Amino acid sequence: MPVLNSLVKVAAKPLPRMITPRAHAVLDYVIAGSFFATAALFWRRNKRASIAALICGSTRLAVGLLTDYPGGSRKPIRFHARHDVDLGLAAMTAAMPEFFAFQDEPQKNFFIAQGVLTTAANELTQFPERHHPEKERSRAA
């Protein structure tokens, strides 16, 4: 994970969890939309940054659509698992400038900022406790 994301994660740990699951869902779609809008803005100047933004936006949108948010229909990605998924998405986003070889261009700042914001939002979200089926099996026995 990029260093800046790690620092944000550590700094946000002691803060209260203020983002509800519903707000997290809205943030997912806002972030995906910002990637798509940025892809359009970057297209003329930097095709690699634009493609990276399309990949990040599509990934974010797909994960949001497949997440089982509280109160929604049953989907393959449980909301409590999103903590780990979002940290991976934040690291992927921050690594895109290096992966697509535009780390020396100004467009990299957008990806670094998105990685930091994703990490911060993730650390401030009220995730439910993880479901442990092994404990339930031992209680039933």
C-alpha cells in the first residue's frame, strides 16, 4: 500500500466511525462518477491517465453494484468484507500512475488524492462485525 494511504489509515483509526452504510453506498457511486468524469477530462492530454481512471471507475462501480449493503438485496460481496476490498481499491488507485507510467505528470495527483480519500472514507465507515460461521457451529454442537 502506498505510504500516504498507510499514514491516513493510521491517522483515522482513533476517529469515530461517522459514515453509515447508506452514506458509504452513495460515496461509492460518487467516487465512480468522479473517475468517469476525470477520464473524459484527461482524454485529450493523457490517454494513459484517462484509461487508468476508466479502470478505477469501472472497478469501483462493479464493486458497489455487487455489494450487499444493509437493507438491500442479497449480493455476492458482504458489506463487512468491503473494508478489505476498499483498502485494496485505494492501493490500486494510488499505484495507477506508476503502473501506467505517468508518475511524472500532473494527473498523478488525482489518483493519489483518490487513494487517500478512499482510505479515509473506509476508516470512517461503520462496518458491522464480521460474521464467524465457525463460532456458530461450535455453539450448536
